Amino acid sequence: MIKVTELITALRSEIGDEDATDYKYTNEQLRDTKIPAGLSGYNQEMFQQYEILGIDDAAYFNPDPGIDIQNLLILFSALHIISGERLDSARNALVYSNPAGRTDLTQVVKAIASQGESIRLQIDQIKNRIGDKLLNDDIKADDLSHQKDLLAEGETSDT
């Protein structure tokens, strides 16, 4: 059973929220809102659906996600967070000019958007890897099924 709280450290690392003396997001915010939002994003795009059962620190994923799925859940959660930060930054994207100089806050939005694009690329890479693995597994299963059919035919033709 993989608990929701088990993804928090990796999610913090992905979004750069690692200073334990000054976290931007509390563990509770990540556990109760950000990771569930990432799960929702995951469920919208992927064929295998997951849910969170239980509450607070006892909350866990059902069914149990493998390592690739855990990574996707982290990335979808990070993408949700980054999207929100991009919107917040866009609201404050101003250029301040005064005699002492110029401060351009519009570049912050571009930097955050770039981080979101990077996360999206990682998501797509993992999705492709999972898709290739599933396709290969299906091909192997079809081959095994075909081999069993051939064996069954051989057994019936010998008798």
C-alpha cells in the first residue's frame, strides 16, 4: 500500500520546495489538495484509474501504483502546482521603471512556463515508456497464446 504522504518528498524536490525551514506548501496542502489534483490530471489522461482512500496521513492509493505511476503522479501534481504559480505570477507580471533602474517581472512567468513544459515532457516520456512496455507485453501475451494454440493443435492432431 502506497500512502499519499510517501510522494511528498519527491514532489517537493520536483517543485524546488526543499527548504524545511521555509516550505512554501505544508505537507497537509500537498497531501490534501495538490497530490489529489495531480491524481485527477493523471486519471484524465491515462487508461488505468487510481483513487485515494482513507484520510489524512493514512490516505493511500488504490490500486497500488508501481514506480512509473508514482513518478507520473508526482509529475502531474507538480504540473498542477506550476500551473497555479504561473497564473499567480502572470497577475503580478509588471515592469517597474524608476530612476534607479528597471525591474521586469514578466520573465518570471516565462521561466515558470518553461518549468511546466519540462515537466510535461517528462510526463510524455514516461507515458511513452509505459505504452511501449504495455504494447510489448501484449505482443508477448499474443505470442504465448498463439504458441499454446499451436501446441493444442499438435496434441489433437497426434491423437
